[in-house]
Amino acid sequence: MALFLCLTLFQSAYAQNKYALLIGVDYDGSLALDYTRQDAIEMGRILKDNFGYETKVLTKKNETTKEAILRAFSDLKKNGKDYENVILFFSGHGAKDKNSDGVGYLLPNDVEKNYLCGRARSHILAGEMPVPEGWPATG
């Protein structure tokens, strides 16, 4: 992961129009994680100050629900064609579907607590991130 980020930043140093969507999910109760919000804020600051990225940082409860994250993805799809480089940074829980070959999920702050029992419907399938037309698909 760190190598990928370093290579991405090196390549993006030469791009003119750069955008980063950074999401730091603040969970409640047993799902709580330390530093997710701070990770997104600090990474956003680094990308903006050191690499010239336009950034959007989502860390508030109402910004990190499934609906809000999917809306941010949709906005990125509409506006992403204007950027040479785009980074999506997600600090929070993720899960892999045990019954598939590599299907992964991002877990928003409104994920159902029984998700780990396999009954949740509020996760975000990683494939729901729309790729703007003309962008190369990467896996």
C-alpha cells in the first residue's frame, strides 16, 4: 500500500489537475477505531500542501454514511473527467465476502452492527465506485 501511494504521488507530481477524495469514518461502539478521522485530515493536508491536490475531506457522521459516500462517488464521476489524477483515500473498516473471489466492501458509519454476522445491507460494494467514462479500469 505504501509503495502504491509513493508511486502515485511521484507520478502525480507532474500532473496539473489533481483531486483527492479522503474519507475518515468515525464509528460508534464496538466498531470504533482510533485515528480514522485524523488519518483523512492529515493525508488531505499533505496532498494539498505538498503535492498541489484539490481535496475534499469527509469525516463528519453525516458525511460518512452509505448515502453520503455514494453521493461523493457520484459527484466524483460527474466532475472527475476534469482531473488528470484522482486519489480515493478511505480510512475505516472494510470486509471481504467469504463466498466470493476477492469481492470487498467499504463499511460506512451507519453499517449495521450485525454485519459481521453476514446479514447487513448497509455496506458499500467496492465495485459501486463509478469509474468515469474514458478512465482505464484497474483492479
